[in-house]
Amino acid sequence: MPQDYINYVRFSWVDTAGIEHIIYPTKDTSIPSQAILQDSDYDYLYDVNENLMVGSALTNERFRDFDATNLSGTLESNDYFYHTNYHTEKIGNIGQRYGGNPENMQENGLFIIDEVNGKISFSSNLKDKLITFKYISDGLATDNETKIHKLAEDAVYQNIVFNLLNTRLGVPEYVINRYRKSRRAAMRNAKIRLSNLKIGELTQVMRGKSKHLKH
């Protein structure tokens, strides 16, 4: 990942027509940052320098070999019935795929972010595809860009002013309380702006409300 990465905005893959298709994160698995090796008695293994020995996690291997169509419920284009029945049933039987989760029923693939190792993993159906990555920068990509992040700038200034007034003698209490409230509001707004809420992902999740359940 880029060194100035704070949070992602959107992942997309670009087709031959230049259209971006949104890639959603998966909430059904995660990537362990390290897999500590153990012996047959489940005791940790150490090298000659008394450092823990680590290896590749089994979760990583399973995710790498996982067929995304088993999660999304889609069919491959080489399926025998693909060109005969799939599209017809997809149009004529809307809402009748009982048990499917609309959040996962899309063909654009999945991704997982491993922030500890600075890596991003994609599902195998995105192999050889052109992927775009839009993210929020902390403004520290180079030494010439050092600055306060814009989404938290006001909160930082309000916090500085409040602490300066709070430590000075002779400042009226009502003035300190006024800046305390301003700092609290600025901090609250900064947390909302920097929160990991994506409208597209929330929309994808909320599609499950319209899914009929078969009893």
C-alpha cells in the first residue's frame, strides 16, 4: 500500500470500455498478519536467536484458492447451461433465489486489506484485470507535502486553542467552556469524516432488506 495511505475510498476494475466496476470488501474472512509455527504439542517454535518462527497462514492459501462464484452464486461463462437458461431465469425469476445474500451476489470480486504487512489481496476472478485504487492520503507522501490532514485540521486547531486557554491564569470559566464545546464539536466532526463509512457499501448491504425469505 502507499506510505501515505489512511483509508480507502473505492476499489474498481476497469473493463475494455473504460467502465469502472466497484469491488467490495469481504466480511467473511480476514488475513492473519503472521502464522506462528508450532510443534506437535502446540508449543511455539524458536530459531537459534530465540525469535519466533513464522510461516504462511493456511487462511491465505484457502482464500487464494477459493472460487468466488461459490459465494456470489454466479455462474462461469463456460457452464453448460450458461447460454441457455441462466440469463432467462435471471430476468424472469427476480427475487426467487432464496437463501442468497444480496450483499455478496455480484460479479465484481472481493478484496481484503492487510494493514500490518501493507498488502491488499483480491479474489482470483480479478486476475489480469486493471484495478484502480482511490484512497485518502495523510499528506505525507513526500517531505514536501508534510501538512495536517484536511479532514482533521479544524479539530487540531480547536484542541490547541482550548489547551492554551485552559492552562492560562485569569481566563474566565465561560470562555474556557465555550472553547471546550467548540473542541468537542470539532473532534466529533473529524471522527465522522475519518470514519470508514462508504455509501456504496452501505447500499449493497441494505439491499438485503428487500430480499424475500421463504418459510
